[in-house]
Amino acid sequence: MQKRLLISSIKIKVFTKKCSAPSAQTTRRVQGSVVCSPPSILSKKKTQLKNYTMASPKKTTANDNTTSETTNTSENATNNANKSARINEDIDVDNMISKLLEVRGSRPGKEVQLEEKDINKMCELCRRIFLEQPILIELEAPIKIVGDIHGQYYDLLRLFEYGKFPPQANYLFLGDYVDRGKQSLETICLLLAYKYKYPENFFLLREFFLRGEKGGKGEGKKHAKIYGFYDECKRRYSPRMWKTFTDCFNCLPVAAVVDEKIFCMHGGLSPELKSMEQIRRVMRPTDVPDSGLLCDLLWSDPDKDVPEWGENDRGFPFYNMFLLFFFLGGRGKVSYTFGARVVSKFLKKHDLDLIARAHQVVEDGYEFFAKRQLVTVFSAPNYCGEFDNAGAMMSVDENLMCSFQILKPAEKKNDKVSSSTKKKKKYLEMKKTFLNYFEIVNKILSSSPS
């Protein structure tokens, strides 16, 4: 009997307390004392590894393909164990995870300083795993689907606290791991460490992260300087660290399908997407182009005001328009918006029940669109310290029943600042931001030839 998605009765759990200090039992578990590897949730219904998803594809014969298909199920069953055995040879991932989790129960903002060589090695090892796995991942429930994190490391720890730390739960993250938050490095390092330790139970999808090295214009680096990850890498390690991460990001998968019914990506649909095979044909590593299928999957947005397709004016926040004009050649519009009719047609054509995506802050942490045929999941509560939104993650059980775990903004002790003081502080911050941007634009104008 074919499973169907059940979303008519949504179960909601709300968590508000702060992340507690780890118990000894929890610490031992996350440090890797679990003897047995968790069962793989990579779908065994179809051949997973495609030659054209590799960075340097190898030539195979017809006999090789036949052998690959017949042995794929047994290989997937033992793959986690093989990779776990390889961990001790390549990197002490348990020690890295232990260090990253030591700050649980500490004041938010406490940094974890890992060795630069360990981070570089972790990025390279995860890069290989990403390329070994498909660019369109086919997964099986149960699984937890997580939206934007944006460097809010302590909120990520709270999510794991409530959703259970790996390997007690399977995870699919939809992108936006870094930038804007204060601890992007801790965030991405913990996610990569879990990916390396549990490669077939922990999955990360690609976000719209500009690199911008092609053509010598450096748009990506200037974009990164605006949103903070480049500066964080430079301040705590070196500018080379940022490039190491971007090389890793360029190998991430771009979409996933859960039990052949839930289509997951960071952004949304594309007018160019006619067949799932188009996604499978995308070669990696790759930068994100300014337009086209890959760009749309990572950047497009649903819009209740358009019947089918429209221009996406959301490019970047309004106060970056001057920077856009000078740094990105005036390109303020990126990708498309799409309406409910597009969602319905796509789901019907591909025999899907739901689209799960991230990319937009929503007040309750999740928000439905097109009669519950699409859901936006956003997992960074109190985004940028300004929105007072909740975060959420979506749990999908074996029967494809969806439920949402809501993460309220962490309460701050002795937070008795009056509303007028908060408004004044916010006004001063906005004023400072505008003055900084004006100063940058003024310098560019004065340095440009007349």
C-alpha cells in the first residue's frame, strides 16, 4: 500500500526553556559511544549513486552498472559502518563534537576554538561524501526537516535538545547555515561533523551562497562581507578558511525527496524544472549561476498574489540597494515567485504530496501555502535579534504524519528594558547602518574615474 502524506491534523509541540547542561549519558552518546551505526535512511528503491554527480566521473561499462545496481542495497546497509571505521583514521570527529557541545548550558555567544587544520580536513572529507551521494537525495522517513539557522548556534543546540541529538534522530537541513548570526563557524562545524559521522542519516542541502570568484569580480566575497561569515572566518582564523568552506558548499546536494512524496529544497520551484532528471544531471562542484534551474531551486519564493510566475523583487534587503548597484551590477531581482497554481500542477505531475522549503522568515516558524501543499520552515527564532519570530522543525514519521516542534525565542534573564529604550536602541542601530552604507557608497563614488 502506497503511503500518503497526512497533514490534515497537525501536531504541534512548543518549547521555550533554555538548553540545559548535558547529562553524562547524553555526553557519552554524542561522543560516539554508540556501538552500532544507525540504519541508513537513503532510499533503496532506486540506484543512488549517479556517475554524473561526481566531480570527476569515471567511465563504467554495462557490466559495471549491473553490478552496481544489484549490490547497492547491501552496500548502503554497511556504508555507515565503513565510514565510521574510517573516522578514527582521518580525524577525531568525536573530540570535535565534544568540544562543540561543551558550551551547552553556558552563556550564549561563548566561542569554541577548533584547530584550523581540523576544520580544513573536515571540509575536505565532507566534500568527498557530498560528491559520493546524489545531488538529488532520496530519503526514507522518519526524519526531521530543519530550515534556516543563520549562525544562531545556541538555537541550533536547542533544536537538537528537543529533537534529539544524532544518531537518535535523522535530520535534513534545508540550507542557510551561516551569515547574519554571531556563531556561523560553530554552527557549520557541528553540522559537518555530524554529516561525517552519520553520512546516511544526516543531510545538508545547498543554500544560495555566492562565491563570485569567476570573472574576477569577487561579488561573493563582497556579499559575504555584508552578511558576516567572511569577516568571522578572517577574524578567528584566516581568509583562506572562507574559501575552504565555499569549496565544500559547492558540492552540497540541492534537493531531496522523502518517501517519494515530500520534495525538499532551500528556495522553491523553477519554470525550467520539467523533470527530476534535470536536477540529477547538474554537475558538481559548481557555483550558483545568476539565473536558471539551480538559482531558482535555491532562491525562488511562493507568492499568493501571483497565479503562476512573477518577478522576485526580494533580491536583498532594501537598505542594501546601493551596495547591489555597485557590487552586483544593479541586479536587484533574483529568480522568480510562483503561485498556488504552479504548486498544484507540479505536485500532480510528479505524484508528490508536499513541498518543504526554507529561505523566508515566518512568524510561527512554519507557514503553509497553496492549501497546505507547500510549507516554509524557518528554524532561527528571534531572527537577527529583531523579528521576535519562533523557530520550527518539521517531524515526519514512518506513516508520513507531519508534526511541528516550535522553538520560541530564548528568554533572557533580567530583561526588563522598557519598550521606549528598545525602540531608541533599534533606531540608533538603523541610523548607524545607513551611515555605514552611505560612507561605503561615498568612497566608491569618490574613487571612481570621472
